[in-house]
Amino acid sequence: MSVTRRDAMRVGAGALAGFAMPARAQHAQSEITPEQAIAAFVGDGPVSDGGVTLTLPDLAEDGYRVAVEIDAPGAAEVVLIAPGNPVPQVLAVTFGPMAVVQRVSTRMRLDQTQEVLALARMPDGRVRRATRQVDVVVGGCA
Amino acid sequence: MADGVKPRIKLPKTISAGDTITVKTLITHRMESGQRVNALGLRVPRSIIHRFHCAFEGETVVDMAVGPGVSTNPFFEFQFRVPGPGGLVFSWYDDDGAIYTERRDIALS
């Protein structure tokens, strides 16, 4: 049996598809789920709302750069989680002894419309939470 | 070391001891998230700044674990109370192993 050009093309296309598929599949899933990211930070302690301010626009036209500010007076650590992103944990900040005002700003990517979450751990171990719903027009992760 | 990486730091023009100042930093970096797929359907490998650290005379101000969800040219703004004269040291840690370090001495007025 001889190998025709058509057969060779089929094999080639199959090999290419084999490369492409895992890459696409990995885009959809992330190694760490939002629940795991939250649990890793919170532990088994209680979480209460308030005490943290998360500032984000209601509507983000460009998901590639969305200005975000976390204000967590007195916090030792804060973490910013975007549950709708392929990698939910965006930023984790540890405030050192020289940070007297615990407030940080940055710009984040948002893949889709979602409720962004900020968690802050106080020096006594309690965890505070703030959430903000953001409508995203153009997703910023693809 | 990645190409075209340039750190920028903005501090107030005049600083007095005891002031709480706003520190703004930006570093030009692609922050390739590792999620993008190129024309051939292959995933573009992740290449980001994964840590940012700022210290005043060896004492940490902020230490950030940065994920791929932070935008291209990562910008960080934070607050710092100036205890006296000294230097702020900023470090950005690249996925490729490079560490970009900048120092700013605070001249009190």
C-alpha cells in the first residue's frame, strides 16, 4: 500500500489538531479554582463583610486594564480575586512594618463580567471581605 | 532579561519627615499571561513580573505576589510614612529570573 498525498495531509492535519486542542482546553480551565484561592487565604476562620473598600468601575469597557484600589485599614495582608478569570488570584499584598496606610492601587485584567473579591487579613487573624460587580465589555485575557 | 523593561518611580517633589506619601511605580513589561493562543493554536508561554517588593532601609513597605491578572506594564501605587532620611529600594522579579532593582533616596525638605 502506498502513501498518497491525501493521506499525508490527513496525518499532518491530525497532528496539528493534537497540538491545538490541549492549548485551547488549558485556556478554559485553571489550576486553582476561585474557591481554592479563597480557602487558601481564609483557612477555616470566619469571614465578615466590611472593613475593606474595593474600588472598581461598574462598567469596564476594556478588560485589559481596569483600575482597582483596595483600601484595608489595619490589614496585614490583602488578596484580590477575580473568580471569572482563568487564573483567579490577581494580586496578594503583604504590608510590612513601614506601611502605615494599607491602601494599594493597580490595574487588572478582567476576562468577563464578574464579581471581584478582595479579602483582608487583620493582625488578629480575622478576615474581612469586599465585593464589587463589574460589567466587562471586552474581555482581557484571550 | 526581557526586552524593553524600564522601571519608573514617582515620589512627591517635596517630602518632610512624618509625611505619608503616595508612591507610584510602573514598569514596562509585556506581562504575557500564558493564556493567549497564537495563530497556530499554540499557547504563548507565560512571562510576567511575579513579585514586587519595596523596602525602606531594609524594612518592608509592601511585598506583592503578582499574578497574570495584572495588566501589561504593571502599575502599583501605595502609601508610605517617611520616618526620616533614607532610601527606598524597589525590586521587580521577572519569570525569567531577572530582578530589576531601583533605589530612590529621600531628600527631606
